[in-house]
Amino acid sequence: MRVGLYPGTFDPITLGHTDIIRRACALVDRLVIGVAINTGKGPVFSLEERVAMVEAECAKLTAETGTEIIAHPFENLLIDCAHDVGAQIIIRGLRAVTDFEYEYQMVGMNRAMDASVETVFLMAEAKYQAIASKLVKEIAKLGGDVSKFVSPSVKDQLYLKIGRD
């Protein structure tokens, strides 16, 4: 069984994330969505809320793709998380060249720790390349409409969290 790990903070999960998840399902039999605790980023949603949102969004994708998708919170090294879930592949989404520079360094470090775990990059679809969770939160906080960037249920949860109707 080929197991992939797609890590991120998912604060909140966006349409860009779900696009990468959908496409990653074609590469693996089981896809683990590693939800990073990452308190250093100051997430708006708690870990439990982010895991629940990922599970809800991925339930639709599991039905659509037939691939088993599991949300897995983690706070250890990414390579250790890959070992914990039995992943042979780490899936990373790229939006722009600036993403690649950081990701390139991460791959080098992960390969130095365990060369048997491969990293696969998936480019975001053009219509999702500008979407970043950080910007989605900022738009929502400043009164903008985020419906082009997140699912309706995630939008509702985000608006509720920041005190918007």
C-alpha cells in the first residue's frame, strides 16, 4: 500500500489545499493529512477545529476518489511524522517560485534524515495559486468575501470564529 503524507497548518483548509489533496489521491492508496500543531504561527482555529475541518472537507474527497484520507495531528519533525504514519511519500503543494526555495531546503534536510521517503511537488491549479490561508484570514477579518477561496462550510466557520455574520 502506497501511503502519502500531505502536511500543513490548514488554518483554515482552502480550495487550494483540497485541489492538492484531490490530485494527490491519484498517487497513493492512503493519504494522511498531517495537521501541524504549529502554535508559533498563531493559528485562528484550535488544533481540534482544524482537524475537524480537514476531516469534513476530506470526507467528500474520499467519496469522490475512493482513496482513504485520514487527518493526523502532529508536532514532531515532518520526517518523523512520515515514519509514524508509514508514509513513503511526502506531498507538497507549490504556488510560486518563492515556495520552491523553502521546499527545496526542506527536501534536502528530510533526505539527509531518511532518503527512503520521497517528496513529490504538485503545482496548484492556476485559479488557486494566489490562495494562502494567511491571506484568507486577513480578508475575512477586514470584511471581505472569502467564498472564492474556501468551501461554504469553512467560510461559515471562519466568519463565526472572527465574529462576522
